[in-house]
Amino acid sequence: MTTGVAARESYYERTGEHSYKPTAHAGGAWNTDEQHFSPLAGLVVHALERHLTARPGNLVLARISYDILGRIALDECEITVETVRPGRTIELLEATVVIGGRPVVRARAWLLASLDTSAVADSPHERLPAPEELTPWAMNERWNGGYVSSIDVRRMPPLRKGRTAAWVSSLVDLVAGEPSSALASYIALVDTANGIAVQQDPTAWMFPNLDLTIHLHRQPEGPWTGLDTTAAFGPSGQGLTSSVLHDLRGPIGHAEQILTVRPLSGA
């Protein structure tokens, strides 16, 4: 009988050079037969980084903007990457996620040259309390899906509806049997923000995000993703979730998610 350490679980399994099959851990919060966008966002970064391994350079991701084009089924997906604007100090990449022959996500990433600017590094945002100082939050008591059940959330008591901060981590690998960068693993948790600072009861209102845009002024370090988040709903069906992003060393950037706000029928 063979003994040893059990294989780690993952959000995706590779099925081809550019294709991946989601596991149950990638299941969505609004519909469990759809993918939660958070791990898919990390998978896109994983694909972008594989695209860049073929050539040397010192470019780092400074902004990535995802547009969600439609339903993201919990089915095999293919991710293609192309260079839109090549350059030695500035480069633009585009990734497209296709499921069942239909594009469901397009992402554009700006890469900038990495150089030493530590002498002027600064941010006006205060560091968050450490994860061990915050209370674990059973997020799956409010939200459904395999992804929500896979994460460890430490949340501050909400200051008011739509305003809180939290740390998120996961012991689930991004892709089975493949190492993932600190960047991809970090971004795979950022979309959780829209479920952290809850503005309204999700059993009475829907407020899924149609996009996710992340700006970074420093490359993140794991294993925790910090979200200092504010959610605002407007009077005509639109909402916005805004987050200052942190790692354990302090603030690293910002994330924005535009929301479509609508009442659930029968609620």
C-alpha cells in the first residue's frame, strides 16, 4: 500500500496547453453551476505569466481590467493570450476566456518596467490589523458555492452596511500540480470583496459585478489578501464596490467592481 502526503486540492485542472477544467471549489456564490469569478481572475494571471515566460524582461503587472461578458459556466475553459502593444518598458497584453465556443471574459493587462523607487515609496493608507487579530467569519453562512466554502476569512466588525475590512486566504491550489506565483494566488482572492462588505441581504437583492479592475503600486506577497472595502448602491440600478488592497506588509493598490443591482423575484 502506498502512503504519503495527500495531493492538494485545486480550483482548476489543466486539460490542454491553454485549457482548464474547474473543480467544485470554483463554484459560484450566486449560482453554484457557474464559476465564481475570483479564482478565474487568478487563472487568467497564471495564463498571462505563462505567456511571458518565453522571453526575458523585468516587466511587472501594474493594472489588469476584466470585463465579464456573460454567464461563466462551471465547464472547461480555454484562455488565449496575445500581445497588443509590445515594449521593453511598457507592454499591453489581452487574454480571452472562452467556454463552449463563446468568449465570457476579456482581460487587458498593462505591464511596466520594474526599477528601484524605494526612496520615494509611500501610501496614505494605514495598514490593516493582522489576520490573527481579527475574528474568523463563516462567509458560507451568508453565501453559497464551492469557492466561498474553500476560503478562510478574517473580518472586522462592519462599521455600517457596505463598509468593512477583511483578510482572505485559501489552502486550495490554483491549478493542480502547477506552482502559481504570489501575484496569481493573490488576485485569485480579490473578487471576494463584493461579498465581504455586504450592502443588502443577498437573498433579497442581486448585485453581481460586471467587471474587476485592479491597479497595483507594489507587487503582492502571500499568503493573505487584504480587502478594505466599501460598497455603494445608487438609486437607478448601479452599484460600486471599491477596495484598498493590502498584503501583510501594507497597502499595495486598489480594486473596483461595477455592480448591477436588482431585487430578487419573490424576495
